Amino acid sequence: MTSTQQPHSAQQAPGDRRRWFALAIVMTAAFMDLVDVTIVNIAIPSIKQDAGASLSQIQWITAGYALAFAAGLITGGRLGDIHGRRRLFLVGVAGFTVASALCGFAANPEMLVASRILQGGMAAMMVPQVLSIVHATFPAHERGKVFGLFGAVVGLGAVSGPLLGALLTEWNLFGLQWRPIFLINLPVGVVAYVLGRRYITESRAPKALKLDLVGVALVTLGLLMLLYPLTRGRELGWPLWGYVSMAGAFGVFAGLVAYERRKAARDGSPLVELSLFRVKSFAAGIAVQTVFGVALGIFFLVWTLYMQIGLGWSPLRAGLTGVPFSLAVSTAAGMSVQKLVPRFGRKVLQAGALVMAAGVLLYIWEAHHYGLAIAPWQMAFPLVVMGAGMGLIVAPLTDAVLSEVPREHAGSASGLINTVQQMGNALGLGLVSVVFFGVIGDRLTRAQVGPAFVNGFQHALWWVAGVMGVIFLLMSALPKRPAQHVEGAEQAEPELPAVDKEPEFAG
């Protein structure tokens, strides 16, 4: 269709306000996804108590979303290229809204887990289209301002998600307990769908790649074979089949590599562009993204359980405790992109890993020193240090990883970066059963719960600190002077390739 070859022409006319309505719609959807990830964590203890969810089900409520999201990101981007980004965006929004309703009205933990997996899959259809629609809607000279707005949305989502989750859980609207954290997506999703049909203009990639369904199946199978035994193993007494499954997962991944090589030679449309891994900085960056995802997956779930179950804090108190962390992340991220990375390059990211590790070690000391008597204000300093370290990493990391990638593969590389971070997050959530639940023990008396959770929290944080040390070492393979963050630099926009899929703001 010739109309899809020139997606910009109708949208770049001066005075055309429709593109700003389209921007507001896709930003709302991105915000909805970001908030949904953070809002659930704060309500996990309430879900456990009210719905009677087991510890492994609690893990799958978060890990299932991350796994489905990771497995579907690249596929979602390619479906948008082939069938139209507006169409896939609307499918994703509608599906995400329906899945949110199913989560909110879940009759049991099993239904909630299944609905969360569906929700993650629908987010994978929706999120990759967001920046693709921006590229197809706005001329290059306006994108710097647009991406700055996206950065603000990310910061707002990080701050407001936990607070909104805490308030909705604490208020217990209509006696629904935790359910409003999902049901709040319904009116937002309906409005986004209706306005999206009216204001978003369709666009497709001129040369869309074919779908690699076998690749998607192999990635998903390998992750399930690895994550399911990790999550259920402790409950089931670590049976032999679990070890066999985890070992077999690596065989599946080896098969994936062999298949992708053949597919690349046959039709040039593999799920994973293996030639990218010949670029040293990209291979190291993928490792950093994966391991960083593991650290975040472990920390955020364990942190929530520690505050609300171990210390007995209310959701609101726990949510407010996290505000200094979120503000520190946003502030440091802005400084790293605008001032520090252009001057100091890779050293900023390495400093971020060390600063975050220092914050984790300080938190371990405070948790041990104050025990059950620790107060939110005492947590503020280690959380600010951790947040500052994380902010120094997250904003410039993608550009550092992509800076030596050939321009024709930038879209594929960007999708892969976000995918492996989500996979790492799912793996970290699976490891919680080993590094946290495996330490606290079963059948605790009421008096034993607090001390056991404090001890488990410290044990899990030692793992996070170790992971940050690994990340610091891996960062030495990144380029000394990474490319300046394209989302904040208008002059860099003309250098971008045509976007096939760019899920930069995956939740």
C-alpha cells in the first residue's frame, strides 16, 4: 500500500493539532503500563491475605506479567510493522483493559495469575507501538521535545505507581480490597481506545519483517523451563524433575541459537539478530541489562514483603517510604543524560553501579542495626543513594549499548535490549523463592515472622549487592564515550534509522 510508505506527510503539516492528541493518547497508554507494574508490588501483601495466594502464586502474579511481556515485545513490534501500528496499539489497549477487568474480578489466585499473564501479553502488543507512532507522527525537529515529555511520564509513573497502589489498597473502595488497582485501568483504557481510533493515523514499516513464531515459542519454552522450577521448587521440595527442567532450558536456548542462524540465512528475518553479538559493547550491554533486571526483580518484591509483612506497615506507609527512591532516580537520570555522560562517558554508568551497591550495603546495615524498630525516615538515606545510582545507569544505558551497533540493526537491537531486561526481571522474581523465601522458613509463628523477614531481606540484599558488582565489571566492555542519549537530543534524531519497533519505555 503506497499510503504506508509515507506515513509522515499528513501529520507534519504546521498547525495540525491532531498529532498532539495522538501523543497524549499513546503517552497515557505508556503511563498505564508503567503504573501497572509498580502499583501491583505495593498491593502484593494485601492480595496474599485477602485472596489466600500462596508464595509461589505471589511470585507468578509479578513474574507472569514480566515473562509474557518479555516474550511478546519483539513480536508485538513486528506485528505493528506488518498490520499497522495504530491497529496493534488499539488491540493492545483493548486487550490490556479486558485483562485488567479479569484481574480485578478474579475469583481465585489461579485466575489472577492467568489474567496477569494475559495482561503482560497485551502490554507487549501495545507498548512497542508507542514510540513507533511518535516517529510516524512527528517530524524530526519536534521529537526532542516529545521524548522529553516521555521522560517526564516515566518519572511520574515511577513516583505515582506505588502511591496510587497504596491509596487504593488503603481506602478499600466499596469493600473491594486490592481490586481497584486493576479496575482503575478500565475507564482509562476505554477513553484511550475511543480517542485512539479517532486521532491516531495508521502507519506501517515499508519493509516489514516476517514473524518468527518458532523463535518466540523457543524463547518462551526455555524461560518457562527455567522459571517454573525456580518458583515452585521450594514448595515442592526441589524434586528431580525441576533440576532436569532447568538444565533442559539451556538446551532449548542452544536450539534457539541454531534455529535463528538458519532462519537468518534463509529469509533474513530471525527473532534475534545474532550478528549483533559480534559487537563487543552490545554483547556486554545485553549482559548488563539482563543482570540488572535480575537485581531489580529481586529487590522490589522482597522490599515490599519486608515492609508490609515483616515490619507490619500499612500499604500507604510503605508507598510513602519509596518516594525518596523514586525522586532520586528521576533526578539522577536527568543529570546523567544532560551533564555527566557527555563529559565523563562510561565512568558515569560504572559509578552508578558502585553507588547503588553502596546504598544496598547501607540498607543491609540499617536493617540489621535497627531491626523491627526501623522507621521510614531512617530508610530514606540508603534509598536516596540507591536511587541516585540507579538513575545514573538507566537513562544512558540504552544509548551506550547501541552506540556501536550498525544503524540498520538499531531497531532490532533496541527491541532485544528491552526484551532481555524484562526476561532478567522475570528471572529475578523467580529467584526470590531461593534468596528470600528459602531463608525465612515455613510455618512461622506470629512472633517469628518479623525477625525472619528482616533476616531474609538482608540475605536477598547481599545478592543484589553482588549483582551490582558483576554489572560494574561488565560495564568495562561498554564504549568509553557512549552516544549521547537520543531521546534528549534533537540534533541526534536525523541519525536514527526508520523505526520498526522501539519499546524504550517498557514497564
